[in-house]
Amino acid sequence: MKLRNRLRSIAMVDQLGPGLVTGAADDDPSGIATYSQAGAQFGFGLLWTMVLTYPLMAAVQLVSAHIGCVTGHGLAKNMGDLLPGPLVGVLVALLFVANTFNIGADIAAMGSAAELVTGVSAHLYTIGFAVLSLLLQMFVPYCRYSKFLKWLTLVLFAYVAVLFSVKLDWGQVALGIVWPSVPGKDAATLIVAIFGTTISPYLFFWQASQEVEEISDKPEAEALVDAPWQARREFRRIGFDTFAGMAISNLIALAIMIATAATLHASGKTDITTAAQAAQALQPIAGKFAFLLFSLGIIGTGLLAVPVLAGSAAFAVGESRGWKVGLEYKPWEATGFYSIISLATLIGVAIDWSPLDPIKALFWSAVINGVVAVPIIAAMMVVVSKHSAMGKFTASGQLLFFGWAATAVMASAAIAMFALG
């Protein structure tokens, strides 16, 4: 019995792949800053957003994985086959702009976090992290070094530990989780930011492309349109992987919001403008090491997320142009693909020298993602419902419902933000 349980556990772990990495990358520095701002500014008032986003983000990521696994091609290629070229070009351009801004905000935050601990200029660290990220992407398979980075992101569970170290009004926590409210005009923009950092366009393109790479890496694997007998096994794997990855992502996000509400908001610090202020949420468990723990979390999630941001932009641009794309290629084998990765990263570094404060840049990158996500999700839903692309594996009615629901919720939040702004 013990051996059977152990083998079952090993089999379940083996099914974790693109979904788990995508979920881990979702709690990037932009996400940490946005969730921290939500807890600090509105206490427990916006906890309900994480309950709402879970089924929606899981559905959207399932659609992404579904498209990649069934067709053997990424989102941009599939969109280009079904939608007008100029429209696909606009969607890819929006993704590139959103990702580049997000990269800049993330690496700037990584530099600021490192400066907290060492006192060395954040700009120097920003350049160093950008160069390190580029070198890793170009010369080390992402699947190899991401395994180590995932261990580093475990420091985010420190926010969970905070929940057991401070006095919480669990009744108010429960109310914030189950009772939707919009506490003030400013909350509308923050809700869009929460949706944008949780349901981010770069994650759609990334998970689809990683499913395609899974097919390339396994000799026995084929796109399901060519190997329909593999469908039951693959859909089971994708479902478990995606639901697990998104659950971990949202649980960490919820813990960050509760922890900052119980520490920063409770002490009257309702507007986070620096990395040092965000780090103070960890003081109940880390004390004088709060800055170190916070910095490790920011740097770990940043190194995990920046390749996803740059890579998803490169996959989208490359597929729409018909270039050779894939992280399994060396830089000289896919020059266009790696040129986009380099360009997005270098522009991101330039953003670090802009007047934007890193924390505010992180927040507004989430807002931009929330707006850009709407047309991209709509385009994905068109692709996944077309027999000409998916064959007999078009999305189920349930998946279509939640996918379109995600589109409607994101659109409603963006419209409310502009209307109230």
C-alpha cells in the first residue's frame, strides 16, 4: 500500500509542468506589489477578487494549453490562421508593449530589493539581473534552471507564515473573501490591476508555447489533431497541472493580501510607495531579516518571470512572422526569436531610468495587462471554438462558458475603471 501511494505521488508530480511554472511566474514582482497594495490600502475588502479570479484564470490557461496541445502551434500562429492579419498584428503589438513594460518594472523592482539588503545602487543590480536573465535564456534550457528558481520562490510562503504570527479577525477575513465590494473609486483601478496581474496575457502565450515544446521534447508526443488516441491522457495531465498551478498562485496572492492587511493596513500604512514599505509586512516572522526575505522573493520570482515575459513576446512575434521559434534552439539557430527576447529585455532596462517609481511601475504594468488581456482572451476563445483549427477537440461548453466569462469580467472591470477615473 505504501509503495502504491508513493508511486501515485510520483506520477502526480510528473504531471506538473507548464501549468506549475506558469502559476509560479504569475506571482512575479508585479503581482507581489499589486497584492501588497490591495491589502495595505483596502485591508480585507478586496480578498473576494482572488476567489473570483481562480476559476477564470484556470479556464483561460486551460484554453491556452488546449490550443497548444491540440494543434502543436502557439497562440499567434493559430490566431493568424483564423483572424485578419492586421488584427493579429495589433494583438501581438499590444502584448509586446505590455510585456516590455512589465519586464522593466520587474527588473527595476529586483534591483530595488537587492539594494535594500546590500546598499549598492539598484541600477547596477538592474543591469546585472537583465544580463543574467538573457544569458540563462540563451545558453541554459529554461526547464533546467526554472527548477532551481521554483525553490527560491518558496520564500513567498513566508506570507502564509505571517498569517499564523499576527492576530487576525477571521470573521472579517471570511467576509472579505465571500462578500464582493468596491470600497471607493480607487478600488476600480486596483481591481483591474489585480485581474491584470492574475490573468496576464503573457501567461496565455507562454503556456501554449510550452505545450508545443513538450511535444517537441518527447519523441512519443504528437499534436492531438494527429494523435487523437492520446487525448484522454493529455487532457487529464493538462487539467491537473493547470488547476494545481493556478491554485498555488492564488493561495500565495491571497496570503500576501491578508498579511499586508493585517500588518501595514492595521498600522495605518495604506499607500506603499517603496520596496522597503512592502517588505515590512514580513517583519512579524522575519524581524530584521524581513528585507532579506522580501528581496529573495522578489529576485526569485523576477528571474522566473522575466524569461516568461520576454519569451512569450518572442513566441508571439516569431509565430506571427513565420520565424523559427523555441527555447531549445541556440541563439544563432533562431536569431529573430532571440532578437525579440533581447530587445524586450533591453527596453525594459531603459524603463529603469525613467522617472517612474519601481512600485508604481509594477502596479501600472498590472493595470496595462488587465486592459490588454480583454481582446487577446476574446481572440483565443474564437480559436478554441473553431473546428478548422481544433478538429474534433474544440473546447467543451463548460470551458467556453468560463472563458467568455473571464472576457466579460475583465472587460467590465476595465470599463468601470475608465468610467470612474
